[in-house]
Amino acid sequence: MLSRLAAVLVVVAASLMILPGAVATHVSAGPSPAPSHGSIAGAPDRVLSSSSGGGARGVPALGHFSPPHLLANDRPNSGTTACLRSHALANACTLRSSGAQVRVLSGGAALPTRASPLPRSGGVLNWYNETGNIGAGPNGYAGMAAFDPLLGTQGGEVVYFGGCDYSYGCPTNATWLYDGLGWTQASTPTAPPPMYGGAMDFDPVAGGVILLGGINSTGSALTQVWEFTANGWTNLTGTAWGSGIPQLALESMAWDPVLNKLIVVDGCSLNCSGYFDGTSSLSASGFVYLGQGPGGSFQFNDAASMAWDTTDRVLVYFGGASFGTTGLNTTFAFEGTTWVDVSAPPSGCFICTVPPAQDFASMTWDQQQGEILMFGGHNTTSNVWYNITWEFDLTNGWQPLDFFFTLSSPPSTFWGTMPVNSSDDAPLFLEGACLGVSPPASCAGADNVLENSPFPFVMGNGSASVDVGQTYTLPLANPTGFGSGPWVYQTVDWGDLTFAAQNHNNLTNAENWSYYPSHVYAAPGVFKVVATVVDFYDVVGNVTWNLTVRADPAITAMATPAISEVGGLVNFSANLTLGQPPYTYAWDFRDTTTGSGAVASHRFSAAGTYQVNVTGTDHNGVSTSRLVPVSIDPALRANSTAARYALDAGVAVALTGSASGGSGSYATYSWHFGDGATGLGAAATHTFAAAGWYSVGLNVTDSLGFVASAAFSVHVNPALTLAPTENRSTVTVGGSVGFSAGSAGGTPPYFYDWQFGDGSKGNFLSPTHAYARTGTYTVTVWANDSGGDSVAKNLTVTVTAAVPPGGGGGSGGSSGLGGNTLLYIVLAVVAVAAILAVLLLLRRRKSAPPPPTPPGAPASPISSPATGPQSPPPGAG
């Protein structure tokens, strides 16, 4: 096996990504006792390994697969003539009734009489790449496929699962369905894990496709069994189906209608470092060992090909690799419970040959030819990949179709898959990765069909869909070298009870005809279009597909919000329905700007009402438009003011907010005073506890949620303080007392108000005052500043009587003044002082502010012209 895989690596490494594998020991595994064969020294894992080794199989870089084996309709052909094959020479035909060419199996009993193969529809047999007509589907290799006659509405569908998909990864658990008209990827709630190398076939008793075993992404063989029906995948592992299932991969499995069970043969286990040897059945009763596999016990085979021969009613098993190292080209037929070696060409064979040793070959039942069909494969011994097409039946043995025809065979591929084409019962080969092609994805996923010509060729694949009222033109032509002229006619059944036809009785050139019928559908729907050609030999070929006719596209659109403001983001969305996707969208915002896409956003720079227009166009070029009205209001603006912008700490200040523009009412006014405090409302008051600069912000929110902001700064000074003083607290009558307010802090300018307790007042910072009578007077001073603060303090002054010179009574001496003289002098001084005070007062009233406000009275709005100490006029008192 080492030489086998090393050779494969040389051929394939250039075109396929090599993933790490493992060097592992192969051990036998199975329910029947068997002597141990030990291990094969140095035998690498069946998946190509990296030089670093380690790990299990991992994902399939060049791993194995178990070809899917599909159930064709188990309907025996009528008649008793057994022709070797319809394309063989006449002398190769014999009569089954004569007893000639009867192959005897176990017990000496002859097989039932073989009926004639189904007649061909005419012309030559060839491989055709139908990918363009069938459409995109599985795009990779190593998948598993089976035909389920119960699925779909076209008489069955091909189910394809897993493998390595160049679009979805390796391995995947994608499920694809083909109904004869095209591929669709199924969306299932649950699905088997990503895998490759399992086996899959339809079980008519269970009523679904059964998937067994496989290799997961870590390279381990699985012990799982799943069923796929119209309801999706169901895990049967935990049911009776899962009883006795070993780790199994690269096995062969096919439905046996004689035993009425699925038959499972050989395969590998663990991480394919071990092998399962034997023949087992799989049903609702579990996994039951029936006996030895083909070739006897301890064949340890995997990657063989197996299919049910509907006509001969036997399972046909071919090739594989023993221990993964020795290629086999033996052929066995399973009659009931016994494997019979039918490898040797039958007596009297027309072409006495057999296929070379190979595994990985794709095998299925060809209902159109009435024989087993096999394509491709890999010779483990020589590491050669084949693209030879073989057919087999018990009467004629193996016949290479390439001998009879120059086939346009698919290229030698890696891990291709061949189910049954449900549209015309022609084998459909899902091409794998091509050897020698880089990147391998460039040849993966091709749908190659082996069928008879002629067939109508749709140039450019026609249209996938059309809208109601549009002209649908179907460009039909004949590929060069197909069919035999002169041509008779072509017809097109449009699927709506109308037809098109064209006669070609005078057209003798078989290689150059074309036909361009056109049609206009009046109603939407899915129509089965059938194009048919008939050549001179009355050979009929046709091609059928579903044409989707869609109603004219309809569009819906909306704006969110429909009412916004200048600069606000408006989101637009449109949805086109009907018509043919994909769709395109074009927006005209009606302000000289445009947009595209199903979803668009826009900000309008001016207020107004806009009729935004959106135009949707489908894939067929049909357009429709809709207007989306949007109302744009002026942008929201915010304004904020304060009663004063310079104030004292601890003094409340009134704040006022306002807004303009915007939409609807103004929902909230939110203040941020800059000292961590907040407030709400258009009018607010706030007291700052500490001096400093504060940024006061206002956010106004309107009914649409738009927010506008305004801000200003406030300077807060320390709180106003007052500590008045006098230059003497005791004075004699007529003596002057000097006062000082002693203010600090606050917000200049300052205002003062003095009350001296004898009915006299003053408004200087540092006035003087003289008392005319004795007594104790309370002096009160008020300090007011422009920051809105007011402080008052009291002082006490005691006035005593004047003491005459020289002590107490008696008459004065000649040098002193008499009592009357002193009195006159005092009165004269007072009179002069009074006159000066009146003059000074008149002068001050012209320039000085009004007196300070006593406590509780409004602050004076007039500033003092002087902030420093002021001396009263001489004689004031």
C-alpha cells in the first residue's frame, strides 16, 4: 500500500491540496472469527500522509470513497432475446431460450432468462457534459449519492451528501437534490456530521435513502446510520438500525431486492488502520453479519464498486484494494447468500477482456442500456487513474464502450460519484477533482451524462426565467457531429398549452441548423418546457427544464424616520418582489444626491418635504418605482442665559433656557452646572458652593429625540465677608470717630450703607462721624456687592460729656476763655462744618450711587465710584 499511495501522491499532489494523514497499522475487524494477519510494516494510511506523520486520516486530500449504489426501477425487460448489447455486431446476439451463453452460479442452477436490454432512443452513445443545462450543484469530490424514486414531483430525485466541496469546505455535510431539472441545496433541521467515504443507497422498505458509516473530519470511521426522506435527515443510530454497526468506512453497499435488505460488503474501520471483512445486511433489524465477503475470508477489501443488476437480478461486485495495497480486478455476483466469482470472460464472448485492477470506480445500473455501467477508477498497483467506460452483464461479461464508440469521456478524476439521472434514466457522473489540473476546482462538479444523441442544444443555456409579458426566446441549435441529417422537425412545448414547431424537410446539413422560437407568457408560474428534435432516422431527442415565469416586479419602500430634521440620519429600505432576482435598487433623494442598494441612508442639509424616489430593477431588466415622502424640519437649536455671569459662592443664580427649530415639542431641558450637579426645566436656579470658573451646559431634546446644546461660563467669587472697625469706641461730645467696613471676597463693585445710631447715615467704605450728644450708640454697616450678596455688622460707640479745661467749676483765669466765648467758638465750627457738608452732599448726589440697601431691601444697581477708604468732609460728624 505504501507504493500505491506514494505513486498517487506524485500524480495528484500538483493539483490537490494534501492534508496531513497518518501512518497506521491495518488490523482485521469483523464479527466472524479470523486469525490475525498482524500488521503491514511501513504501510501508510489510505489517505496521503504528510512527511511529519501523526494524526488520523483527517479530511480527504486523496482518501477513498465508497461509490454510491443506486436502485433503478426493478422492472424486468420484456422479451426473451438476449442480445449481447445493442451496439454489438449482429452475430454477437444469441437466444437465451436456446440455452447458449447461460452462466451457471451456485448449485448448478441457471439464472433466470435474461430479457433484452431496453432499446436505445437512437443515434450514437456518448458522454455529454450537461452542467450548463442542469445548473450548479455539488462542486467537489468524494460525496455520496443515491436515487430516491419517492422524492420530488418529477418521478424521483438524486440525493447527494457530504464529500469535499470547493465552495463549502472539506468535508461538508451539505445535502443537494437533483430532480432532473436542476440542483438545489436542501435546508434540513438536522444532518449527519461532515464526512466522506461512506455508503448510501435507497431502501424501499424504509422508504428513504440510507447513509452508513463514513470518515469524519478527524479521520475516524463512523458508527452511524442515517435516513433521508422528504422530511429531511433522521439519525437512526440510536434505534434498532444501529444495532451491531462497527466503525465503518469505504464500504460497498447496495439494495438487494431478493433479500429485501441493504447489503454491506467489506470496508475499513478505526481510522482506516483496520479492516472489516465480510458480507452483512442492514435493515431495521440492525447490522447482521451474513458470511464471508467476495474472495473468501480475510480479503480485507475496501473502495470496491457494487451495484444491483436489475435484469440478471444479482449484486455485481468489482475490484477494490486488498489491505489498501493490492489492486483487484475480480468480479463477483451475489446470488442470495453466496458470492460467485464471474471474473473470467464468458464462453463465446465478443470482446474477451476485463477491466484492469482498480478501486474508486463509479458504478451504477444503466436503465437506458440495461446493463451495469462503470467509469473511472484507480489502479493501486500502478497508481494509474482511468477514464474508461465499461458495461457488464452476466451474459457478455465486461465490454469497454470506448471500443465501440469514440467517447467524449470525462477526464480521469479523483473520487467521482455516479448516481442515476432521474430525468431520462441515464447515468449521471458527478465529476470529482481532475488529476493534473490546478486548481482542482476548475474541473470539479461537472455533470457528465452518458446518453444517446441527438438532443436539442440550447445556446447560451437560454434564460433562467422571464417576466410576464416579456418575450422569451429559446435559441436551439445542433452541436456539430450530433445526429444524422436531414432533420425532420423541432418542436417546443412551452408548458402552457402552446407550442412552436419548425420543419426541416429540405435541410440536409446535419451539423448546421438553428431554431429561435419565442413566446410570451401571460401569467406567472413554473412551466415545464420541452424542446424536441427528430432526425431522419426517427430518433427523438428532447431536453426538459423548468422555466420560471415571474409576475412583474413589485416594490415596497419606507423611510425611518419619515419625519426628521436637518442633519438627521434617515434610513431607507426597499424590497422588490416577484420578477427575477437578483435585484438592483437606485435612489434619488431629490436634493441632487443619489444612492443604491436595498438599504440606503441619507442626511438632508435643508428643511422641506422630499419625495424620494426608488427604482427597483430585476434580473430581466424590468423596473418599477415608488415614492417615499420624507419631511425634514429645521435643525434644533438651543440657547441658555444666566441672570448674572459673575456671582458669589453660596448665592443662587437664575438660569433660563430656550430652543428653536426641531420637531414637535421640546421634551426635556437638561442642565449640567459644571460642579457635578444637574437640573431640569427651561428655568432653573443653582447655588455654587465654591469659588471658581464653571461651564454651564444645556441640552434640549425634542419629540423626535434630537438633541441641541448650548453652554456658557460662570465665574464664582468667594463669599462676601464684613469685619467693620472704628478708630475709637469712646469719644466725647463733638469728637470724631473713624469707621472702616473691612469687607473682603464677593464680586465688585461693592456698595455700603452706614447707620450711626443718631439718625445720621453714610455710604463710604471708611466714613467718620462726630456725635453731638452723650450716650451709647449702635452703629450698623451693610455691605452689598454686584454678585448678589449682602452682609451687615454692628459696632458700639460711647459718647461722654466734654471736660472743661482746668478741671471743675469756678471762674476762669484771665488767660482762659470764658464759658460764653467757648460756646460761641464751638457753634461757629459746627456752622462751618454744616455748610461744607451741604456743599459736599450736593456734589456727591451728582456722581455717587444711592445709599446701600439695608438687609432685606433690593441691592442697589449703582456702583460706588470708589472702592477704597473714603474720608468725610472736615467737620462731618
